[in-house]
Amino acid sequence: MNAPKTPVLTLVTVTKNCATSIEATLRSVAAIKQSGIEYIVVDGVSIDGTIEKITATGPLVDTLISEPDTGIYNAMNKAVSKAKGHYIAFINGDDELISDGFGPLLAALQTRQSNIVCGTTLVGSKERPDERLICEPWKLLFHNSVPHPSSFVSRDLLTRRPFREDLKIASDYDFFLGCFLAREHFVRIDANVALHQRGGASSNARQSELEVARVRREKLGWLLPLADAGRSTYRTIARAG
């Protein structure tokens, strides 16, 4: 008997009480789901009908976990421990995947040449997006410049660098900044892969600002003043241009 092939990709949705938006997320996953793609949903014991909408999709979800957690990053780390794919991507319960961009993305993943592969995230509407978020790793010295809905990270890297669970919003920033400082290679694919809606925990601007500042202090240390000086210079040049 042939051993089952390891999936190229594991998609993960972490959700809690997302009944009003989860169906669009599930439809978008169904549009790209194929052999070699695993789908895991980690639910924080929803009570609004989210679970019923997930189970109604039949075999779409390969693994469904519904149990209490201590926060979104605790749930994400649970998913990493269950994932079988070479790469893992996290798509929120109020975001969507864009099927048109998945061909080039999957082709890049199959080469396994980098631990981090990033597409483009559109904000708002696919037809008339308010913003296009692209991966710009060098800007991680200043802020979170890697859009997580369109970022695909090797399971090995996520296992070695689990998300910090003491942070509520900026643990993905902590992760990507740590990878950048460790000289991990980021590959950018020019393809629209995800559609993001503003809101959720990350929309708490004050807490996000505090956590990003904390991560920068901890990660950059003596480099922080130099990074801040570089940011000021960059902004001056950008305004002048």
C-alpha cells in the first residue's frame, strides 16, 4: 500500500462566533480546495451557529476542533500542531481567498525554495479594493508589513517559532520580524490571493500600537534608535517625492 502523500498546503481558519461571515470564507476555500490541500478549522466554542455552518459543508473541513482556548494565537498554535502540509496559511473567519491567484501561488509552494511565500491581500472589495497589501520585509523594522492572509509559511518554521501567546494582536508581527532578523528568505508572488475586511481584534489600534512597540523594543534592542531614524528619513523622502 502506498503511503498517503503529504499535503502541499494546510489552510487554517481560527474562528469564534463568526456566523455572519464564515460562509463566505468557507465558499472561498471550497473554490480552491483540491488534492494536496488540507483544511483545518479551530473554533473557540461558538454559540451563534458558526459550528452548524461549518459542519454543513460536509467533507470540506478535514479537521474541526471546537474547544476553549486562551486566545487566537493559542488556537493558531493548536492548528500548527495538527497540520500535515508542508506550508500553512491562516485565513480568518471574516476573510476570503481569491481563487484566481492560487495557480501561481501553488506553483511557488511546490518548489519549496523558501520557508515564507507571500501573495497580495486586497482590502475591502475584490473588484474595487480600498488597498493592496504586499509583502515588504524590510519595513518590518518599522511596522507589520507582511499581510498574514496571503502569507504561506513552512510548517517546519512555524513549529520552530510558535506564535507568542502573551500577545493578543501583534504575535504575527513578532513572528515575521523575528524571521526577518534571522535572515529567513521571503518570496513575493505577484498574485492576489486573499481578501481582507477591516475589523476584528487587530482593529484595536491602541493595543496594536502598544504591542508593536513592545515587540520592536524586545527584538531590535540597540538597533531601535537606528531603525526609528531610518523611518523618519524614509518618511521625509516619501513626502518629498
